Amino acid sequence: GEGRLWGGRFASGPDRAAWDLGRSIHFDARLWPYDLSGSRAHADELQRLDLVTDDDHDAIVTALATIEEEFTDGTFAFLDDDEDLHGAVERRLIELCGAAGGRLRAGRSRNDQIVGDLRLYLADTIPVLTEQLRNIQTALADQAEGAVDWIAPGFTHLQRAQPVTLAHHLLAHAWALDRDVARLADCRARLLDFSPLGSGAMAGLTLPLDPQRYADALGYTGVGPNSMDTVADRDFAVEFLSATAMIGVHLSRLCEEVVLWASTEFGWCRVGDAFSTGSSIMPQKRNPDVAELVRGKTGRLIGSLVTLLVTLKGLPLTYNRDLQEDKEPVFDAVDTLMLALPAVAGMMASLVFDRQRLAGTAAGGFSLATDVAEALVVAGVPFRSAHERVGELVATCEGRGIDITDLTPDELVGTMPELDADQVSSLLDPMGAVHRRNAVQGPAPEAVRGQLATLRDRIG
Ligand code: ARG
């Protein structure tokens, strides 16, 4: 029990099972850079207030530098008595600089320390995730660049709906990821606006430490206004996990499409060799495992969000040990995304699309029916009856085993005399259908070029 942070009031040490249950060092050790920067700021503050002599301050700072080296090169030795990171650091500090190391705990609690560590960890992690998201957007933008005028079928209900350009479809996914980037940035700004240091265990401090100085020293933009809220609040972690769950859902939807597109039945694209896998029994197989794994891992990301929400929901203020359960879902979300994001970026870059196949399926399935109905509207027909008449035409064509696009211009004008005979052939051309949809958010090549430029701007 010598190494523990608390023992004074107990006659005996903890039971083995109780100690094992409570230890968090095996997962919270990854917060060491933030625990050490917080400790340095705290040593400075204690020195400024003459609560620690200059000599003791220097001894502490030197020992903290040694500890940093040990963590960096992986030689920091964890002991069984190390309950959590904060305890391990203090134990090592005292080994390195003696009694001076025991002075650093004045004026802080693990309750405010752990919130600070986790906030700063997320503040550093978000830009890394953002860069990975940007890489996927870039892969999508590069694919789109080469497919600005490639016609593709657009779906609703997974039934062919209206033709689009492949670029338009790919960029739809890139815009979803753009909102994820914004959500992470928003989460980061808010978590940095709430320095917990000075909140102590929950009621602030009797020592005259200056919360604003901590905030300034550690890169926070503000100080949490209520010590009880600050040590009990895990909103920032929920916001982060909500953003990462949303990222998971976006990746999963993209990956689901890749699985479909790569099937023989769709035949839209081929996943590159480096992102495909084979079968142990079927020699011909070429499986999109990367896409499936990412779709699968989304379950963990959603689970982590739910885990933390459920952990929090019944907790009375302020700190409860349940809060120690906040970190593993956060770390798992980060680790999961750090595996998934680069794989998705690489997989998307590796796709080779089949332009002919896409064009072939874009025309079928009566996907130009809306266009014919809208041409009738332009000719003065109320949409309700235009819709009805084109519907009947679809049924007739279906009976003959052909598509509307298989009608000759004369046949079409025969049933729809309001239509302008000169425009009928362009009306039945899927490329014409795409070019007509040239509003700023539409799939027309010229609109998509604008969209692509805007996206590239945002990617930076
Ligand atoms: N390791 C704890 C956590 O992650 C911090 C320690 C607070 N422990 C306590 N008994 N107050 O939340």
C-alpha cells in the first residue's frame, strides 16, 4: 500500500478483487502527455504562490522531464500499486525527487485532473481524425474529378430513380464527411472553453491558485464556471462520441454502397487488389472485406456513445467512480477510427469504375419518366395528369418489354402530342437528363464542377 495515493485512514490495503476492479492504469496511461503538462502548470502555480520553494519546483520539473522521457521511450515501469496514471506519476516523482514530489498534489484532485487530461487528449486527437477525414474526402473528390460527366443511375428505395453523374453521387458522401469535420471542430472549441483546473475535488480550493492561469498555460480559452458542474460534466466526451458515431454511420453507408457496387450484379466498380481479400476455399473470390469491416466496426462506435450516455444518466452530482468508465469508450472510438479512416481512404482511391456499365444501367428502369412528365408540364399539362399519362405509358412499354427510351421519337410524340418533336430525342437521352439538372446542387457536369471546387476549398 506504500505507493497508493490514499491509505492514511485505512487499517489494511484493498482486497485483490477490489483493487483489480478499480485500477485504470492499463487504459488511462495513454493520457500521460496531458497529465504531465497539467503537472508542470501546477508546479509553476505552486511556486508562484510560494507554496513550493524554487528548489523544490526545479526538482519537480526535472523529475517530470525524466518521467516524460520514460513514457516517450516506453521505459516507464508500472507497479501493482499504481491505481491510475495520476498515482503512477506521483509515485515515480517521489522516487526521482524525494519529498518535494509529495508537494505537487496540493490544490488539486484526481477529479479535476482526469477531466483536464481527457479534454486535452481530445483536443489533440480531433485534428488527427480531421486530417484522416480530409483524406477520404480527397479520395472521393479525385474519383469525382475523373467522373464529372459519367452517367450513373440514381436510386430511391434501391430502385432506379433518375440518372445522375457518378461524380455527384461520390460527392454526396464527401459532404456528409464535411459535416463530421465541422462537428468535431465544434466539439473541440467547446471542450477547450472549460478548464477544470482549480475545481478541486468538487468545491474549488482553499489555496489561492488562479484558474485562469492554468487555462492560459494549457491552451484553454475559458474556465469552467462552476466547480461542481466541471468535475461531473462529461458532455464533451458525449459530444465527441456522438460525432464519432455519426462518422461511423457515414462510413458504413459509403461502405455498404461499395459492397453493392463491387458485386457482379451491380458491376459498377472493382476494388483494388490491395483492398480486396480472397477466400480460403473459393479460388475465384474477390471480397470487399475492408468495406464490410468498416461497416461492422460502426457497431462499436455507436455502442461507445450509448455506453457513456447510459453510464451518465443516473449519476448524482458530483464525481462518482462510475465516471472512470468514460475513457474506454472514448479510446475505443479513437482507435477504431484510426484503423478505419485510412483504410476507407485507400479503398476509395483504389476503386476503378466501369463507365460503360454505369451508362448502360443509367438509361434503363424508366429513369427518364420524370423528365417526360416535366416536359409535359412545360407544354402546359398539369403535373397530376402528366404523371398519370406517363405512368400509363410506362405500363404499356413494360407490356411490350421495352423502356421509354426504346420508343422512337415519333411513337413518343404520338402518345404525347403536346411534346415538341424537335426536343424529343434529347428528352430520351440520359445524358440530356443529367444536363437539364443544372441547378447549383444538381448532377449536371457544370454544376458538379462548381461543387467540386467548393469542396476542394473546404478540404484546404
Ligand atoms: N481514475 C479516476 C477516473 O478516471 C480518477 C480518480 C478519481 N478517483 C476517486 N476516487 N475520486 O475518473
